[in-house]
Amino acid sequence: MVMGKNTLMKAALTYKMKEPEATDEDYETRKDTWKRCDELEKIVLLLKGNTGIIFSNGDLSEIKKVLDDLAREAPAKVGAIAPVEVWIRAGSTGLDPKQTSFFQQLNI
């Protein structure tokens, strides 16, 4: 799987949609294999926010399994909204008072 910034993904997809011209550096390579693919424009329009795209000819359930196995939790950020309801019971954090600045930064 290859991930990239939305701007780079948009540029790559836009380039893929553009018909090769004789003045292009890679014209000889692309001229025989290029074909129109209007569906890519719809994908480009969806690239907003944190978006990842996976293209595959394989079994999607295998890809999901790999993604689930490699997923990792991200640390909380100021202003972030939890995707699920979170309850933290009142009580000791188990942290030294010098270590609680993390919670203050999160406005907790």
C-alpha cells in the first residue's frame, strides 16, 4: 500500500487522466497504453481531509485484514472529537503531578 498527501494524489490522478502529448517527456512510454478514464475525476473530487486510497485487483477482505493488523492508535490532540463516547472515571491518574500537563493541554 502506498499512501501520500492529498495534493500529490490529486496531481498523480490528474496526470493519469491527461492524454499524452508529443511534447511530454514520457510520451513514447504512455502513448500506446493510455486510455481515457473519467472515473478518476470523481475520485479526485473526493480527496478532502484525511483520505487514503487503496487500489487493488485482489481480495478486499485480505486487504482489510492487513490494515486491521497494522492499525495503531493515535495520541489525542487538542480539539479532537472522539469517534465514540468516552467516559473517564474521576480519580487518581497514577501520574506524577509534573506529568499532568498533557491533560491540561487537552483541556481535560
